[in-house]
Amino acid sequence: MADRSPAPDTPELRQRWGGFAFTPANKAEADRAIARYPQGRQRSAIMPLLFIAQRQVGEELGTAGWLPLPVIEYVARYLDMPVVRALEVATFYFMYNLQPMGRHHVQVCGTTPCMLRGSDALFETCYRRGMKKGQVSADGLWSLTEVECMGNCATAPMAQIDDDNYEDLTPERLDAILDALAAGQRPKTGTQEPGRHTSEPAGGPTTLTAMVDANHDYRSEW
Amino acid sequence: MPTVTVDGQQVDVPDGATVLQACELAGKEIPRFCYHERLSIAGNCRMCLVEVKPGPPKPQASCALPATEGQEIRTDSLMVKTAREGVMEFLLINHPLDCPICDQGGECDLQDQAMFYGRGASRYHENKRAVSEKYMGPLIKTVMTRCIHCTRCVRFSEEIAGVDEIGAVGRGESMEITTYLEQAVRHEMSANVIDLCPVGALTSRPYAFEARPWELRKTLSIDVSDAVGANIRLDSRGREVMRALPRVNDEVNEEWLSDKGRYQVDGLMHRRLDRVWVRKEGRLQPASWEQAFAAIAAADPRGSIAAVAGDLVDCETMFAARRLLRALGSDLLEGRQTGLVYDTSSLAAVAFNSSLSGIEHADAILIVGSHVRWEAPLVQSRLRKAWKRGARIFIIGPHWDTTYPAEFLGEDAAVLHDLPDAVGDVFTAAQRPAIIVGAAGLAKGALHPALALAQDWTLVRDGWNGFNVLHMAASRMGGLLLGFAQAGGIRAVAEERPRVLLSLGADEMDYKPFAGSLKVYVGHHGDRGAHAADIILPAASYAEKDGTFVNTEGRVQTAEAAVFPPGDARADWTIMRALADVLGVDVGFDSFAELREAMIAEVPALSSPGLIDLGELPRGDGSARAAGVISYPIADFYLTNAICRASPTMQRCSAELLGNADMLEAAE
């Protein structure tokens, strides 16, 4: 599991992020999120706002986003709520990164279905590139996190890299994706199995076979 | 009113009650950690599991389950027993076995409930988790490894104190209770989380490793740090008061206590006056009682003696002084040391008539010149409750950090005559409007204008009296009852140029106008009054004598002596009695019982504990004008009286929480 404590509150951190403010586009998006809730309940919008702020930090740094303490404070001020309440949310959800990130955030699923389908080998692949769980690799390219089930068990094993899922991975396929990302390309997202489109049964359907070509009323057979 | 069956016993429970409350009504004890009567329901400790039919066939958390008609509740079934054992086992998985070095030992909910409801032994052999230390300020000591995440402290600071400072960061096993960036908790009731904490995670820092609960003698007392008169228990060992804890009294302090009331007690061991001093050749020098008494007699106090009562004295002390003065043919009694002058012809006009528990039902409140948060933190928590119930709160005076939304109307007391129409509309429409006049308001002459407003807004109506004066001194109401008020205030006393000034622990007054008087200080701390005195007679503090106190709402309460006064110090009334002998007058009592009897004969209101009937609220003098920029009398919440100024804990609080470090150096 990643280190879930916030990056230390140093003068350098304060200097770099003390002046943080939403860009006009993000501000508009934040205000849209706030407007979803009744007046006086603006703090309900804490999650979208933290995420917008995290994305903006990532854009400013050219890395995956994360939340320095002054940015959390900015969001809390923006919503007129106690900072500790914002910090509670930021530390609770894994989608908020509390430490500086590499350019790409590699989140490999290690839950049972993925593990049975070979996620250990995916981690080995990552380690060989200098990644360590919860740390930024020396080249600044990667942050590796082991995550729990991402809901892609039918196409296990999988990894979520930045905002995209890459499924049906093997060490070679993951290597190819990471190479492409390192080269600044955008590899194909979703399943990497040739001939497979999404999460349809590999090797053809085994159930409801009568429905493959046309709709079929099974009710009379129950 | 639903009827439920608890262990075969039928009970009627009020609407909206929970299953836990139903069980308590039936006399069943339900173990709990997170549930607390005065906090919101969290339902996260799972210790209160019971079996409820109808419902899913599994144990249910009784604290968060509403009691409904026809429920069958079992608290004694095998399912409940194993459920409690299971929960207890989980709670103890990560709880260290450090009870022998834990300050909570002996008064720990977890310890007690593990004994009653836990399994005999642990089956857990893996490593326990450890949590790094969290700093929470000079009052709260934390050992967060012991925390069981009941979140009572989080809920207290959010709901009661109104200062969101404590939170639970992280999740699951890595959840930790902390303040933001481990800053000190900054509010006036912060130490109540120590009482709330069911385990030893939050303990008292000044009291750390000082004593065990079973070595302490417990004495019922009254807090003197403000005029609320919080009910406290003084825990003493030998001659030392080790700590003060709040007692439950829903009418006064619920079960909270301000940090000052709780932690000023270590000042009782510092800078005490424990011998007689007489000023000779400009310097205070040790002397005997006889020498001091002879010096007083030599000044010929007959007919020319004044008494000024300090903020911490009890009614008995003031009555003894009054008897002595009357016997000497003088009536120069005054208690309002700082020079306040207000009309005391009717005590109903200077009392907190709504009562402390009543003010939380007010729906519109106007505060005139009171920094309530510092002058009476316990009233502040009531006002916050009123706001939660929908009250609108307006304040006249300089801005201070309220813990509820309040509208500041202006700094000048004259605003009282020129209130915005919107404010007037709120009060005329209100069901239970209230005015609270503070000391700073009284100083600017706001009493009569406020009384006039009380007329306009009909503050007194069926079952409701919304006119309140919030005093700051524990002795004030008692002093007013005993006639410690001159029409001209303390200035009039000085103008009489008494040959002898009897100062009953008066530390906040200006002694310069009394330059020609022999200043006799009867008190317990070497503070401002003692510095100015010519003769110092060492007396007992509130912890060392029996006494009667009347709080700002006119509630008579009695305190008992917890320890003996140090050295030569004596209970104040015995000093008056001895002085009477030396001066050749009769005060009419020879024992404390006789003194109390004489006091009750003269002021029958003091006879029994409870609220005094102060009579009708008088009409305000419509021509009186309030004017002047209000300035609050308290500059430093933690250093308001002689005891807390001597207390190392209060000095540390002042330095650290209010940033008055220079004051700390001056005090050392």
C-alpha cells in the first residue's frame, strides 16, 4: 500500500504551493460541482474539488497529480470548511495522491482474480524498470501503486495507468505499453488481447449461446 | 410512546428513543465506547450489540437503532455475550497492554468493560500496530496507539466546542486521530476530550503520572474561575489538590468544565501566602499574627474601615467581613474591584434570569459587551446549542471569534439605542428573545438601556425571562446579596478615605486611591493585592474551606474543603473572628456553623442550594444612555485570577495558545 501520509509541510512546499489557485477553467468546473448541492452545503463538493485541484497540480508539474497540503488548505478555504475535514477526505480515498508523483501513475491490481491470472509477473515487470511501490522511480517517469479490485476481473490481469485501463496484460504487453508511454505515445487502451473488443467472453460465448446472433426468448425453457 | 420488551420486561420508552436508551430504562447496562448522551450517534465501536426481534437474525448496534413498538430486545442471550466478546477481542487486537503505565488505569472504560464483557485471554499473536505520537497542546497528552477510534473527541470539538480541529485521517487500520498538522487544540473547553476518551489515548498532560484514582480523596466543590459556578470534584492526595474534574449538573455545567477551572488547581501549590507579613520600612517582613493584629488595632479601624471582596471568595468570608465592619460601625463594602458601577437596587436586574439551561431555548439573543467565549466558556456552549436550535445571535462589541454565526452590530455601546430595524424585527417576532449584558456592557452603562429594551421586546413573558447579566466573578452574586456594593462603586469607598482597607483577596483592584489606608490583605496568593498590602494575613483558597457560592443566575451552591491551608494560613472567617477579639467587638459567631446560621438569618436566600427568587425584573430607566466603545475586560483567558496566574499550566497555555510569551517570562 502506498504511503498515505501527506508530504511534509516544509517551507519549500509552502513557497511552491502557497499561491495555488484554480485556473479559470477549473474554477468554472469547481463552481459547477458546488452548484450541484443546496446553498450552505457547499462542502459536499469536497471530492470533485480535491480531484480538480489534484489534476491541476499534475498539469502544472507535468506529472500525475497529487495534493500538497497548501492545496488541500486552498480547497478547504474555497469551500469554507475546516481544513482537517478536507484532510480527512484526502487521506481516506486512494484516488487522492498525497506524495509527489512520477509522470505516469501505474496502478496494478493485485486482488485475487488478477493475482491468479499473473499480476505478480506484472509487478516483476514494473520492478525491473526501477519502480517501487509507493515511490517515484529514479527517472521520474513512474509511480507504482498496488491497488485493490478495479472491476476488470473478466479481463484480468489489469493495470490502470493514469486515467486509462489496460487489460488482459502479460509482462510483454505491459512492457510494450510502458515503452510507448515513456516515448510519449498513447497506446491502445482497454483489452490487449488480439481479437477481443471489450470484456466479452474469451474464445466465444459459453452461455446464452442462442442469443449470439439474434434475440432469443429463453422463458419457455425455464 | 412505543412499548418494548427488554429481557422479558416491558418498558414504555419516549418517542425517538434508541434501543440502548430503552435498555437503560429497563435497568440494563449496555457497554459502549462511542455512544455518549451529549454527542451525536456514531455507531462505530459496536460494543453495544444486542439481539432485537423483529429484525435480521444477528446482533444489532443498539445505540443507532430506534426503539419501535413491540420490539423484543435481549441483552442477556448467548448471541449478545459472544458478540460482546468478539467486539472486545477486536478492540484489544491493537490496544497495547500498557495499563500499568497508563494514566487512565483504574478509571478506564476499556479496562472495566474488558473485565466484564471480554474473553479471559487473547488469541492474538501477531504484531500490534503502533501509531506515532500526536501533539495536541499543553493540556492534552496523547498516546495514540491506545486509541480505539470511537471519535468522541472529534464529535466533541465539532459539535460542542464548535472548533473543528480534531479529525480522523487515514482509513481502516491506518486511521489516526489528530489535529491538523498536530497543532495545539485552541479552545477553552478542549480538555473535556480527556474525560470523554474511554481509553488512555487522551490523558491530562499536567496530571501525567501524578496519581492513581484510588489514592485520591474526592471532594465536591464549585469552580471559581468564572461566575458560572461549574460543579467540580477536587481529587486530592495528602495536602495537594491533584486535579479538578467536572461533576454532572445539567442545570449548570452539564458535564463540561472550562480548561481554566480544570487546570488552575496546580496554582494552589505555587506562590502561596503561608505566613503573616507586615510592611516595615517599606518592605514586607515576616511577622506573627499578634504583631499584625496589633498593627491593625493601632490604625484605629473603628468607624473607618472598608472591605473589598475579591473574585474568588465565598459568601461566608464576605459575611464575616460584613459582620466585622458593622461591629466597627462601618458599611463600606464593595466587591466590584475593577470600578464597575451599576444599579444594584434590584438583583433581578443583574442576574442571569433565563438560567444557564434556559438560554439554550432562546431563539433571538443580543449580547451586549461580553466576550462570552472567554468570560464564561460554559455559557458559550449553551449559546452554540441555542444557535443549533435556530436562534439568531447579535453582538454589540468588538469582534471576537464566535463558534457560531453571529452578527456584530458595532463596537460602541450606543448602538443599543440605534439598533437596525431588521434586528428589532427579529426580537419582536421571537418567541423567546434574550439579552445578555456582560461586564463590558455594564461598564458603558448598558444596564438600564437594556432593561428598557427588555420592556419594549417583552423579554419577560409566560414562563420565560430573557433578561440576563453575565458576571465574571464567582463571588459577584453572593457579594451583591450580602451588600458588597456601594452606589458609587469602589471610587466612593476610596473617597471616604478609610483608615483601614480590608482586602479579601482583591487582586484586580487599583490600590493607588487607597494610599492613605492601612491595606490589610486577607488572601491566599502572593499576587497583585499582596504586593500592594501593608499587612498580609494568609487565608484559605476555595479548595481549603467550606463555602457557599452564588453563580451568575443566582444559584446557591456549596463547596467543601478538600485540603488544609498551607503553613500558617487559616480559613478566612477565623481571621475575621480573631480580628474582632483584638479590636474588642463582637461579631456574633464562634464557629462556622454559627456563622452560617447568622448568615442565613440575615440573608435567607442563602439557606438552601438552588435558584434564588430574585423578584420581578424592574423597569428600565428610559432616559439612561449607554455610550462608549466597548472593551472586554479579559486580556488573557488563562490568567484572570490569582490562582491561575500562579499556575504553571495556565502560564504555559497563555504562552503557547495565546502567544503571550512575554507574560510567561514576567510571571517566572
